[in-house]
Amino acid sequence: MASRFQLHDMRLRVLCAITCSLISSCTNVPLHEGLSLSSYTGMTPSGSTLTKAKLRVDPAPVLAARTVRIVPTTVRTGGDGAFAPKDLALVTNAIDRALCTGLSDRFRIAAPNEPADLVVHAAVTDIVATNRAAAATSTVASLGGLVAQIPMPRLPIGLGGLAVEAEAVGADGSQKAAMLWSRGANMLTTKASVSTVGDAYSLSSAFGADLSRTLIGGKDPFKETMLMPSMQKIKASLGGAPKYEACKAFGSAPGIRGAIAGQLGLPPDWTDKGAAASQQ
């Protein structure tokens, strides 16, 4: 039998291999202009190790704003015929839910029929499908690694991705902020899900967080230090009631059930029931 020292050394080697391969094993999702924004001028490149982005922010009106209305996310990708409408709806609603929760940290979220200082709208411009067979194999390997206490990365094949564009428009109808955003799944931080939109669904919360931080701070979120999540955000992520009534339209987060299902590689629609209207 292997000694405790040998097992520890093996785990370190696996972790080093994962870290070295992380950046080179991400899905490449280019930034797209999907024609849903009122303007694409003045946007500057930004992003992080895992995320590509271009953005523009007009700080004064964004910081002066106190209320936000969220227009439901749409899909503007030529490849949408490859995905079931219910799966696309799950992804777009997850984006809206993440935005509503994130923006609630500073803004009051207005109902659809209410005026607001800023109107936010996002559009999915690309979804790279997750290979379900590869995801299933990765899940089995991951569960086996848990039993052996050895972290196992996903297979570097069949990884999905997501690209989104969004803008915030003021009461005068002019654009106050805009973002192009794309990110691919990777072997380490994106859990495999046996669904063609599994990775896109997982990445939707990252987009929602980045756009929320842009509007809350009125600046490039990729140049700022990440802060601890607020109590209202933690409560909502665990499936609790959102801070504002308007956010209930996007349904409740799967919470702990979703986290467990994610570990098992189950499709997101097993635990996420989508928008509130679809649950009736």
C-alpha cells in the first residue's frame, strides 16, 4: 500500500498538473457584436485571465442612478437552433437572476411597468455547446477522485462557453454603460454538467456578477479587488427570497440542491425551475 507521504506527493503532482493546464485548456469564445446595443463606440479591451471583455462606462450618471429596471435577456446567436428553447430560456433567466441579485446590492430594482434611472438589457451572442458524453465521463472521474481523495480535472475536450453583450440606458435614452463579455469553461473551475448548455448556464452567473460590479462601481470591474458577497446575495444564492419583489420574476436559485446536483453532473433543469412564470 502507498504510504501517507506518497499519497500526499501524488496529490501535489495532480494539483500542479491541473494548474499548469488550466489556462491552455479553456474553450476559446470570441467576443461578438450581436447588434442589440445602441452603440459599440468607445469600448476598450479589458478582462481577466479567464474572461475576455470590452466595455465603456460613463461614471457620473451611473453612480448617480438609484433605480434599475431589467429587461429580460434575449438570444442573438445564429447557432441557437442547436439548442432546445427551454435550455436557452434557462440560460437567459439565469443571467437575469444573477443581474437582479447583483444589482440589488446598490440599486432598487424597479418592476417592468415602473420608470427607472437605468434600464439594463443583455443579449446572448454565442453559446458553445457542452459535449454531454465528455461531461459524463468527467463527472464519473471526478466522483472517483473524491472517493480516492485525489482531485480530478475535467477532460480537456467538449468544454462549452458563453458570450454576452449588454448595456445600461438612461432615462434620456442614451447609453451609459456597455459590455461585451465572453468566457469558456475550463478544466478546474467549471463543473461538468450533462447538458448542452451546462457550461453556458454555469458561466451566466459570472457575467451577471461582472456587469453588476461595473454598474455598482461605475468603473472597470476587472481592475478592482473582489469583495465578500453581501448577506442579501448569499441568501438569494441559497434559494431564499430576493431583496426586491421585481427579482421574484426570475425564480429562486437552486441553492444547496443545485450545488449537490452540480457535483453529480446533473443537468441544470433538474433543480432550476427557471422564471417564476414557467413554474405556474
